[in-house]
Amino acid sequence: MKYIKNHLLISIILIVGLSSYFVYSWYQLGDYISLNSSNASDRVINSIVPSSSAPNDVIEIRGVNLDQTVQAFDKDGARDTTKFENEINDEKTIVKYKIPDYFSGGYLVRVGPNLSDTSNMVSVTVSAGAIMPTPTQSNSGTAVPRPTETAVPRPTETAVPRPTETAVPRPTETAVPRIGAGLAGEYYTWTPKFNLFKSASSFLKNLSKGNITNPFDYLRINRFIKRELTPKIQLDWAFGGPGGVRDYFLGRWFGSIRAPVTGEYTFYLDSDDGANLAVDGHEIIVNKKAGMTTGTYNLESGKYYKIAILYFEGEGLARINLSWSAPSLPKQVIPTQYLYPTF
């Protein structure tokens, strides 16, 4: 019996406590709804201060019964809502609102969390970094006029005549000839029991046209000795030869030649043993034995011509010299400055 009495007493205490809590909570909730409904209906925005500001600046929204929540709507209805960053005074007449840095264009600004409450909206425009209120309505429905803009006349622009430009004649450019460095030279060995030339004439003509063909395809040669830049074709090995080879070697030189004067040139090819010369595809000297041989060719001053020389040595002394002459040019070994290793 004592256990039943205690259990009944505890139940009565719990029922009374819960009833008191629900009554108090209902009273508080009703008071909150009544208070906020009343506040929302009396909430009005009167002005925005300052009248022009830039994004990220803080503006003051002034009015009556304001709320800490500020909402801004763009023309597409997108909403920016801030609450905790905003400061509101105790009288709820001023809310400080920081303009978002991405704002640009027209917006509707309002205070309060109730989206259906449009009585306190104000229209603003953010343009070129400044926010400016556009005409709005006061609580009485009277439009607040915007200040009249007075056009400031622009000063008349007077055209300033440009000075007449006088063409300055450019100096005549005279082509400066390149300074030569010599001809490209190559050396090979050959076997004496075979005829050296299979088709030497075709080989030399092709070479003097700029076609650097493989000499093994034309000449009965054995192996490559060396390649070098030859400043002048004025070589005398006596009883020696290139790369330590004494006898039975072949040399070929090719590149370009530049004429210092215009006229018919005589070329002199002095060799031991034989040598051939071709200019621009024309074979002008063929000498299959030791001695001096000449040939002629017309050249124009300052122009470049392709040249190729083929030389072979059997036994004994070895030499080759290439000279030229013209009506106004005495005979001389062709100087390095007129020889070029490329076509």
C-alpha cells in the first residue's frame, strides 16, 4: 500500500509540472506571434544613408520598427540575405548593412524575415560602384522626388591642325657582298688498276649545279679520307698527300664564286695529275694529265656562280692551283674573299 501511494504521488507531481510547462510555452509562443505580427505591420523604411556608396561600403537603413535581417532582391528574384553581420540600434530605427561586392544593377531592399511582407521595400540601384536610391513611396503613398539633374555643357572642342609631315627620303641601300671563306673540300682514295672515272663529266656537272651527290655512285673510289674548308685552291703536297695518303687519292671542291668585275674570265687549272672544272653546270676545263689547262666563262660583277673542281693524283708529285683573269683583272690565284663553301 505504501508503494502504491508513493507511485501515485510522483505521477501527480509529473502531471502538474508538464501542464505548467505547456501552459507557459503556449503563452510565450502566443506573445511572440502577436509581437512580431504587430512589428511587421508597422515596419517602414524611410531612407538610406548615404545617398551614394560603393560595394563593400556600410550603409544605414533608417525607418521605424526595423529588423536585423536585411534582404536584397535582384531583377531575377535572386536573394541576398544577411542578419548576423548587420548592426541594429536599441530603438530599431537604424540597421547598418554592408553592400555585397558583387552587386550591380537594380535591387529591392527590405528588412525583416517575412518574405510575404513587401510594405517596407525600397528600390535601389548599384551602378559603377555606387548605390543610389531610386524614387520610392513613403508610408503615406507619396512619391519622394529625385533631385533634378542639370546638364553641364561641355566646352566646344577646337580642332588643332596637325603639322604637315614631310617625307624623309631613305638613303639608298647598297648591297654589301659577303666575305668569302673558301670552298668545301673532300678527299677519297682510289685503286690504280681501275679506270678512275665511270662518269666523271656527269658527276662534275651535277655538282656544279648544286647537287651534292655521293661520289661513290660515280667514281671508282675506295674510302673517304677527310673533309675540310679550303681557303684557296693553291695546294702543293710534293710527294705527300691529305691525311697521310701519298698516292692515288682524289679531291673534290665545291661551293660558290663571286665575280669582282664583269667580263669574260679565263680560268687556269694547273695540276699534277689531272683535274676538271665546271661553273653553273658547264664543264669548261677537262684535263686528264699533269699540266696547265684553260677555259673561259662570262661572269657579271657581284653575282654568285656555282663551281665544282675534281682532281686526281696517281704517283709522285701532287699539286693543284686555280687562277683567273679578266680584261680589267690581272691573272691571280682566286682569292679567298670570292670563294664560298655553300651554293
